[in-house]
Amino acid sequence: MPPRPLCPARFRPATRRVRLGGPIAPIALIIVLSACGGTPPEETQTATPGETGPVTGDITVFGAASLTDSFTELGEGFEEAHPGTSVRFSFAGSSSLAQQILSGAPADVFASASPATMALVAEGGRTEGDPVAFVTNRLQIAVPVGNPGRVTSLEDFTDQDRTIALCAAEVPCGAASARAFEAARLTPAPDTYEEDVRAALTKVRLDEVDAALVYQTDVLVAGTQVEGIDFAESAAAVNDYPIAVLREAPNPAGGQAFLDFVLSPDGQAVLGAAGFGSP
Amino acid sequence: MQTPADGRGTGIPPILLLPAGLGLAFLLLPLVGLLVRTPWSELGTLLSRPAVLEALRLSLVTATAATAICLVLGVPLAWVLARATVPGVRLVRALLTLPLVLPPVVGGVALLLLLGRRGLIGQHLYDWFGLSLPFTSTAVVLSQAFVAMPFLVIAVEGALRGADRRFEDAAATLGAGRWLIFRRVTLPLVAPGISAGAVLCFARALGEFGATITFAGNFPGVTRTMPLSVYLALETDPQAAIVLALVLLLVSVLILLALRGRWLNGVGS
């Protein structure tokens, strides 16, 4: 087999100029980059001065679905700061990721959308050190453009005639939604319990539901395709996102460096711009 | 297993034994893994949960309805593909395999874009009749039929191509009309193919997940079928998920065994 014909020497620097055009581009980029995992660093780029220890190789990060866009951007920043590294992401519902990790998935870092899910992993003895909260997220009502169902508050979620999507109680955004409805003393009448927050958002984007409860950050990601409505009870359902390096990580040093990068001012700036709050 | 009387032993060429055995092991060992990890003590309590029975009932009803739709639409389609001499049939046959290649989740999105509230056809259904298909049990049936029908069509088409057309010709020379020939000659000839296709179709419908959760959503009693229950249980309680998966497996094996025995015996004689 010829050595890496798909990864010419100038491939990686060139791709870094690609901006976040849409949700697919960065993912495709990550896939391509991870295929070039072992590529030695060609040009020394803007390595941040003061970084301790050389970090190299593939770093595998399991991230909650709601982190998809901001972590993809963070990954690019990290690779720029640490030439020779390649950050690979697996984004899914936090609970699925937790089960995969508990079943021995070879990940270095886990960033969960809920402390409860992280606790599962910690109880299973798969975290190295204590998980730290790195951002918070709050819920927002997402409605299709023009708000066809004329949804204004959580109370409209109890209306049988409106088509409503909520996250399933088994996933973090569903648990947060339950807390919000509890705080509002309302019983929602949803038509579907979506398997993760992005699935709920998709239903709004496609205009198939009148409203869904999703994270504020997801509303931002969807841009002009959905409208977000704040509601008072969201304060009762603020989610902490914990992050931890995993025990038996294939690349513990790389995992720690990525975690540090997420907690660094640069990392927090990216997450803040995506709509996350500070813990 | 009884040895055939003609002295050919098991009739299996030894050189086929190894790959055949490996194939069998590859297909069955994961199920053994499932069985080994099954918390048998929880089986009773889980099975008595109303939510589980509800999901099981919904799965059986929708998969049966989907199979019925596939039979009614799929058998004629297979006939056309196998017998029609119009140009473009080969292209149609190739297009027909697309739902097989399509990831079911994408199939679900495609169904939403066609039949959803803002879909190509769905918007008219909604505007004119106030009809909205997503998040209904009908949507579950449609998702299942969408992914399962190609299996039936391909099986039946294969049977039709393999059937001896001289029987049909003979019936025609005896004065039978086309419809009579189709009913009394062609259908009985390809009945084993139809039953095999229907069984495949039913099995695929019963296990359908991706298109269902995307197009029909997930609501207990309405759209939450067994595979969706298994998936959600996996999020928090893998033990329960294993038991649920096992229940689905047992029920489908029982049904398939019962159906096969009945149809094939009835047809073969």
C-alpha cells in the first residue's frame, strides 16, 4: 500500500483555513484529518508559548450532542496550538456515550451534558480524577420561523392541539425539561420524546412541531432556521456540563491537554460565543 | 436430522463446511452474548410492566399492518418488474434497492420531507384535511413499510423469474384470462417466494428503528415500538435493554416459526 496518498504534505495547513460553514464541513474535516492521524507535523505553527510537555498523536473526545459545533471548533484550535495532534470526536447523547465508555470504548476525554451521566462513568471507575464543570447550559423554547403555533410560554406545552417535541427523560435535556416543568407546576402534553436534543431541534427546523424544549446553544446553532423564546422557569433547569479525562485512556497526556484547553480562557471564549454560560 | 436414503451422507461438500460453520457462528454468537448477559431474574418483573406490553403490542400490530401493505403493493410491483417488457424496468429495479442502501434515519428524514406537515405531499394533506402524519401510529407503519418492502419485492421477483412460465402458457391456451392465470397459476407457483418475502418483510418491520424514530417520533403507546424502547432503555438501564431485546427476539422467532411452518406446509403439498 502506498503511504497515505490521501494526505499530501500541505493538506492539513490548508484545511485549517476552512471556517465553520455548516455542521457537515467540520465533521467531514475531522474524519479526513483523523485518517491522517499519524502524519508527522510538517510546519511548526503558532504553538502557544508556555505549553508543558509535548502532546502528540490522536486524542479521542466523547462529547454530548449539544457540544458538536463548539467542540469541533475547539478541536481545530487545539490542533493548531499542538501541532502533531489530531482530535477525533464522537458526538452523541451523553447517556449513550457513557454506556460506550463503560463498555470499554477507547476514549481519552468525556464531556457530558449532565452530572448524573458523568456520575455513572465515575461510579464505573472510568474517570481519572474528579470531573470538573466547564460550562452551563439552559433551556430555551425553540419554535419554527414565524412561530406557526403561536407559542409564547411553557404553558403552551400543555396544549393537546399543539404538536410538541420534548427530549426523552432518559437523556440530560429531557431531565432538565422535567425540572423546568416541575418548577412551573405544569404537565406537558408532548407528541414525541426525542432521543437527543439535536433530534428535537431537527423536528423544529423541519417545521414538524410547533415547539420543542432545547438548549439555548442549540437555538444559536440553528441560526435563522428557528426562533428561541426565553422562559422564566429555565433558571430552575440550568445544566452543569462536567468534563473528565478517562482512566485507561489511550492518550492520557493528550486528553489532559485537551481538558486544559477547554478550561483555558481561549476555550471558554469559544464556548461562551456558542451560548454556554460559565459554571 | 436424518440421513437421506440415497447414501449421499449429509450431502454437504466438506469444503463448504468450514465457511458455513463460520457464517453460522458469526450470525448466532452475538445472540449468545445477549443470552449470557440476560438478567433472567428481572425477566418476570420487566415483562409485567404495562409499558413493555404496550410497546410489544404496538410493534406486532404495526409490523403486521406494514407487511400487509407490502404484500398488497409489493407483489404486483414484483410481477411488473419480472414480466414487463417496457423500457426502463431495469432502472426501476435499481432504484428499488435504494431504500435498502439508505440509512434508515435518512429514510425517515425523506419521509418527513415528503409526508411531513411541510412536506411535498404532506403540506396539502395538512392544509386541506388537517391531516398530519408524523407522530402517529400510521407513520410507524409507513416507516416500516418503506424499509421493508424492497425485501419482499426482491424475493417475489426472484421467485417469478424462477417460475416455469409454461404453466401460464398452458393455462392461456386453455382459455384462461390474465387475471385468472395470475390468481390460479402464477400466485400458487410463487407462493413460497411470497411467504419467504413476507417473513423477511415482517422481520425487518419488527426491528425497524431509524426511520421510525425520525419520521414517527417516540411516544409511549402511539409510536414507541420495541426497538425504540430498547434504545431508550440502553441510555439508562442496559440490563433492561437486554431483556427487552430478548423479548422482541423470542416473540419474532416464535411468530416466524409459526408462520413458516403453516405457509410452507400449506403450499408445498
